[in-house]
Amino acid sequence: MTPVAVGELLDLEVERIAFGGEGVARHEGFVVFVPLVAPGERIRAQVREVRRTFARAELREVLAPSPDRRSAPCRHFGTCGGCQLQHLHHPAQLRTKVEFVQHALKRIGGIWWQREIPIRSAQEFGYRIRAQWQIAPRGPDQPPAIGFHRAGSREVCEVESCPILVPELNAGLARLRGMGAEHGLPRVLDMAAGAEGVATDPPLPGFAVEPITQGVGADTFGFAPQTFFQGNRVLLQELAAHAVGERAGYAALDLYAGVGLFTVPLARNHAQVTGVESDPHAVRIGRANLARNGCENATLRSARVEDALRSLLRAVAAGKAQPPDLVVLDPPRIGARAAMPLLAQLAAPRVHYVSCDPATMARDLRVLLGADYRLLDVTAFDLFPQTYHVETVARLALAAAE
Ligand SMILES: C[S@@+](CC[C@H](N)C(=O)[O-])C[C@H]1O[C@@H](n2cnc3c(N)ncnc32)[C@H](O)[C@@H]1O
């Protein structure tokens, strides 16, 4: 028997915000998740779903608002699934994200990190250079609905503009809308903004041809709407500089390299750099990025990270190669579960783990911490203001190398 039932109205006190953006409250000890709330608030919420160990409820009334609450700047907030934290002032969003990282380290990684986790941030709107538009046809003579998924649904929430996007992408959206039904728009369209304009995947007439480019400090990176590239152009340089670090070395490995955002700066302070990336399209653009930025000492391998690590370990065992001084890894959201034991075995003196999911990062770090690595620092980057997402860089050193 659960102590709550669907439809029931509950008065609750919000404890914290969980990764994903929902508030966590308890009714008679039973966890109730409620979106659009702030820690410390007293709220009234209506239960809409009950599971064995938790329930989900909808906010009906804020009984005692938090000083962190604000009225959300975007009128689609709450309906659109893109943002979860617009109802919080930006400093409160930043605090919340640091808590996500602390919580994951402790609960998932078993890591009691007592030191501060600084969070680097910049402007909270107009930062995003990539968008994935959901497009739903309407009638034969009507323009399609274009927007993002509705919160908790696959339906399209039509938006006329989006405040987290750079202005060029909002102009791109207006142009898309102007193209109307006759162009046979796809159901999903990726769009990215670069120096040459806005490119789309699939390509559309009147838009830029990929790869488009983005400057990062003195370097220039080509990328495409359908290849991975960090979405926040304002923090790109700071993130790359921190992920790479200042230490010079002989060899560095850049795992999950994408189009080489970290491979290029690594090539500035290492004699040899190898990037590893499994998406052939990203590898093609990445190799051109190495050439365009004059990185003759760097190569980008088209391979899966697990396979590349296995072959490097064989070469090290045969005395034909040495472990690199530094490994930077930046896996996708699912983390690097299969690669972690191999990485631990490689025993590079330094490992910098860049992550967009604190939970999988904490799980993976545990493997390294169980293999004689220690954590040097943990830094968060607010690459995705207004959303629950947070980027983290954890830098580790092998105890024997200290
Ligand atoms: C989060 S992105 C990081 C890209 C790059 N470090 C950056 O910051 O632009 C992860 C990348 O890993 C690649 N990837 C995913 N699984 C992989 C695997 N098993 N082996 C190699 N690359 C993989 C994806 O194609 C993607 O480009």
C-alpha cells in the first residue's frame, strides 16, 4: 500500500531538485516528484501517477514561495520540454547544478568530495548554437507546427522563438516557417549556427552548406548540424582550456573526440596527440580541423574507444608504446562503462573526465578511484542555462605519479 493515491491533493515541502529538474518532496516519508518548484517551498500538488517507491504530482499552488523563484521569461516555459529551471533566478540554478554533481558523486560514486565544486557560467540566454526542431504537418493548406517536444510528451510544442538560442537560430526558425508546407519539411530537423550562417540537416535550400565553423580562441572548428559539437558558444573556450589543462607532456589521448575540440588545444602542449572518435562524419570534419589549425602532431582515429584502448594496451604490453601522459575523455550521456577498466589498466598519470551526465560520471570515476587514482578537482560548467543539464570536468592523477 502506498500512502498516496492518484488525484489526491497534497501539501508538501520541497527538499531539493533532482537531476532531471523535478522537485523532491515527501508525504509520510514517501517520495513525491513535482516539477516547477524550488527547494524550501511549501506547495500544494495533485498526484497524477503512483509507482511502488514514488509518486509524481503536478504543482497546483505555491503556498510559500522561495526567494529563488521568478516569473519565467519565456511564455512556453512549463509546456515546452526544453527548459526545466527558468522559474529560478540564475544563481539558484547554478547552486542547484552544483548540488546535482555533489549528490551523484556521493550517492552513485560513493565519493565524499569535501572541497568546493566551482561552477563556471556566462550569459543565461542567447547562448545555444544548435537546435533540433520537431515538425508536425497540419492541414494541406496550413503551415506545419514547428517547435520542441512538449514536457513529458512526443507532441510538438509550437514556439515562435526560443530565448536560449542565439539570434541566428531564431532567424533560421522564422525562415523555416516561411518556407511553408510546399518544401516537404522532415519531421525532425537539426539546425546549427556558425560563422557562415545557419546549416540544416537534412540540407534545405537557402541555408548554409556544412561544415560551418566556430572560432574558439585563435582556433577554428568546422562542424555540422548532425555531428556532435558543444552547444554553448560562450563557454567553449573556457571549457576546452580547463579540460586540456596547462601541463605540457609527451603524449596525450583524446577519447570521444568529436570534431577535435580538445584534440587541437592538446596538440599545443603535447608532442603527440591521438584523438579517437567512432562517428565517421565527425572524423572527416575533425581531420580537416587538425589541418586547418596546423596540428601536424595530432591524428584522429576512426575507431571505438574500447577497441582503441585494447590495441594500445597490447602495444604497451609488447613494449611498442608507452601510456600517454594525459587522457582526456568526454563520453556521451551513457558514460564510458566498457572503457573504464581498460583506462584503469592503461594507468596514464593524468585523466581528465568531461561529462554531461553526473550520474554516469560518478559511476565511471568509481572505477578509477578503485585503481589508485585520486581526484584533484571537480569543476562544473553551466553550458545549458534554464535546463537541468550540467557539464562537469573531473581531473584525476595516478597516486604513483604524484
Ligand atoms: C559528448 S561528445 C564529445 C565530443 C568532443 N569531445 C567535444 O567536446 O566536442 C561524445 C562523442 O563520442 C562519440 N562516441 C560515442 N561512443 C563512442 C565510442 N564507443 N567510441 C568512440 N567514440 C564514441 C560520439 O560520436 C561523440 O562525437
